[in-house]
Amino acid sequence: MSFVNLGKKEINFKIVYYGPPLSGKTTNLEQLHEIMPDDVKGKMTMLSTQQDRTLYFDFLPLQSSAIKGFVSRFQLYTVPGQQIYNQTRKIVLTGVDGLVFVADSQWEMMEVNVESFENLQENLKTYNRALEDIPYILQFNKRDLPNIAPSHYLEFLLNGGPVKALCKEAVAVKGKGVNDTLNTVCKMVMTQFIEAHNMPSDGGNKEPADRAKDG
């Protein structure tokens, strides 16, 4: 959950990129880190343990001031895609404020997408949480490939819950859609926080990551 540092007048939010192996989670963060100016980004970091030696999560702090009197800092995490690292997925979800589910648009990945999406919901239950209570976006990645399912089919598979998620198309490897996805989920997270804590907004219209542009 979000952490408020009154001394620094800073609110820290955690956003997790979830999805099947090789769907483009890490690519999203790599593209964002590349296009962000140095003064708004932290160091891209990989964390590993003895158990998880091939796929790790990384983070990227972004800053904005949409909440009056406070700086909002976003930490972005990926989860390992392989099922054998499910315990690490659960750990990364600890205290999550917003989610981006990165789906692979290729037809042959439909079943894997569904399995990963169901796994996300199961892992959230570990913390007595549900997707309906967390701001999240479905990102349909790899839209440049020839053998892809229509977006409406991906929505049919993944967006049938009680609360309909926003859906974004992307080609993460080219940077397309990654910034739009980030800006949208950041605004959703901040809006939920403001409403939950009755905090004033600064009234600005700046995007949380407006200094990074989609390719």
C-alpha cells in the first residue's frame, strides 16, 4: 500500500507489471527508463535471490506533484513470468497500489495469458485483496506481429470481471503505448488515493510521466 513520508512530504506508490513469460513486462520498463530524463528516473536495478537466478524484478521511481503539497513517487516492478517463481510473484505484489497486466497478443499465447491472469488473482487473495479494488490496466502487447488475436478477443478472455479494466494496445519493443499505459495507471492510483484520504489535488493536468513520450 502507499507510504506517506511526512518528513519529506512524499507519497510512495507501487505499480507492478504482471503477465506471462516474455510478454513484454521488462521491455516496458526498459523503454520507459530509456526515454525518461535523468532527473526524473532512478537507477534500473535487478534483484536476485538464490532461488530466482534467471528472472528478477526491477524498479524505476518517477515523480509528480498532483497531490497538493506532496511529491508522488512511483516504484515500478516486474514479476518473473515462469510459474516456478510464483513465490517471488507473491512477494512483489506486497503492498501493490496499481497493476499493469501485460498480455501477449499472439494467438498461441492465449491460454498462457489466461493462466497468468488467473494466477494474478489467486496471488492477490494471499493478501485478501482483489483486482476490483486495485487500479489496473490490461496492456495488449506485440500488436505489430502478424499472428495476433483481435483486441476484442483479448478483452473477451481477460476483461470479463465485475469491473471492466481499461485496455491499451502496445508495441513495447518499439516504445509504443508504454508511456500511455504508465501515465494512465499512475493517474488512476493517485485518484484512488486522493478519494480514499480526502486529500486535495493541486488541480494540475500534467501527466505523471509527461516528460517521456511514446515512440
